[in-house]
Amino acid sequence: MSTQSHEQESAPPVIEEDQARAGFYGLIARLFFSGPDAPLLAAIAAADDIAGEDPDAPLPTAWRALVAAAAAMDAEAAREEYDSVFVGTGMAEITPYASHYLAESMQERVLVRLRERLTQMGLAKSQSAAEYEDHFSGLCEVMRHLIATGSSDGAVQEQKAFFMEYIDSGYDKFLAAITASPNTNFFKHVATFTKVFLDVEKDSFELFLS
């Protein structure tokens, strides 16, 4: 899913760390939207290490593994893997919709709340997008948008609220399914990096005062 803003406003400054966070959310959104093409794989393969981190910490370790996987991966094979696992013929092996990982009684209510929340933010699903708003890619795009609004305490509180309500509830199960699938290769590395990155995000938000 792709989102579009109803309003174009000049955003306040975003600190360098938050620019990096927004970049990772954007990359994750792109990878889970349609799978990587050759230019994207090349860009990941040429990426630098994560600056300012202990090189042996989980996040830079997972990032280096993803970079290495991108360097070794054929674009056509990566796209075929994506289509096989997340699209399929009929029902996908692994669904990328967050509500799928909630109790059935909550699924429709969460989607309604999400649509209302996006409207309040001035965001809407692109008319050309067939995916529902709770597609994992779309949720990461919203996080990227929220980070771009600035690095104030109020902006971080908005990020925390959205993350905890719409991403935290399902990302662990979604990414675990990808890692466990016998049909994933490149996306195992994508899922591992995404899991570590979102775990760091969750820990940071839990430390942030309400």
C-alpha cells in the first residue's frame, strides 16, 4: 500500500538519528510492497555499516547480513520469492496484513480505527493501491511520514502511539512466519533485520515517557 498526504507543509527539522530511522522504515516498506528490483539490491549491497553502533550488536549484525544477501541475490529470483510467498495463487502463504495476526473479533475494528487515524493525519490510500490500509508496507510508510514531521517530544509521542497500536500487535508473528518458511531465502534476512530494527524501536518507545 502507498499513502499520500492531503496537505503539503514544511516540516520542522529532523535529527540525524531520526533521518536514519525514517530511511529504514522506507526501505522496509519498499521491500515488503513488491520485492526488490536490481537497482534496489545494488543500493543495499553498496550500503555502509550502521554508524555509531557497536558492530557486534544485533542491529548492525542483521544489517550486514542483509547487505551481504542483497549482494548475492539475483533480482528475478528475489521477485519470484516475494510473489510466491506473499502473493501466491489464491491465498498467499504468508499474509502481510497486520489485522490477520489479531483475534478475528478485533480485525475489522482495527481496520476501521486505522482508516479514521489516517484521515486525521491527512493521509489516504493511493487510489491505484489495491492493498488494505493495514498492509505491513503501508504501516511502515506511515511511520516514515510521522518521523518526517520532526523530532520533538510531541512528534515522538505520535510515533509511539501509532507504533504500539498498529505495528506492535502483529510484527513479531508476521516476521517469525517469514523466518520459519521453507520457501524464503532473501526474505529471511529481510525479516531478521526488520525484527531487530522494530525491537529497537519498541524498546525506545517503551522508555519514552508518556
